[in-house]
Amino acid sequence: MRHKKLVALVVLLIALSLGHDFDHLARGDIRWQLSPEAALSAVIILVKYGFLGLALFFYLKNKLGPLFWAIGAGIGVALGWLAHFSPFSYETPQDIYRAYATPAAGWLAVASLVALMLVLITIAIYAEYLWARGIPR
């Protein structure tokens, strides 16, 4: 029996991640022109969604358990914090906000980033809770 709440959170994570990637495209961080950087970005995006899709498939087939999602979400939180909220960030929420012509678009981009981080934190905590309770895969 799959945990419907965890599956719903993972689907929400994928949707918010798509929104965040769209934000990177809108701000010009990921370019469409052919270059090594664009190719690397495309490969990273394809690997990320391929990984998430396969992981969700294997979770639904009872091959992966909640601990996988707890660890994966924890890594996602760490990477998101390093990229956007730490003192070493290369794109802070202020940078994201200022990249847009209108305040509403800037706030929407920052809010989607915050929502993405909150969903990652929620997945990590909830999946660890399921794992700690010994709830079977």
C-alpha cells in the first residue's frame, strides 16, 4: 500500500520543480542556443525528471521505500539552500525578484521557490516519519 500523502507530495514536488525550471528559463539562466552550458543544463534537467519519474514508478511498485524520499528530499533541501539561501548563494531571492520587470512576477518566482523548498522539507520530514515508524514500503 503506497502512502497517498507521500505520492501527492512527490507529484507536487515535480510540478513545483517544473515551475522553478521555467523561472530559470524566463530569467535567462538556461539558454536555448547551442552551447556546452545549454547542453549541460538540458542533460541535468532530463536526468532530474527521469530520476524523479523512475523513483516514483519504483515507489509505486514497492521497490523503494520512504527512506529513499527522506534522503532525496534532504539532499534537495541542502542543494536549494546552498543555491538560493546560504551566504554562498549565486541566486538569492532578491536576485530572482529583481530579474523580473514587474513586482508581481518577481514575487511569484520567489514564492514558487519558497513553496518548492517547503515541499522538500515536508517530504523529508514525513518520509522519515513513515520510515521511523517502520511502516512497510
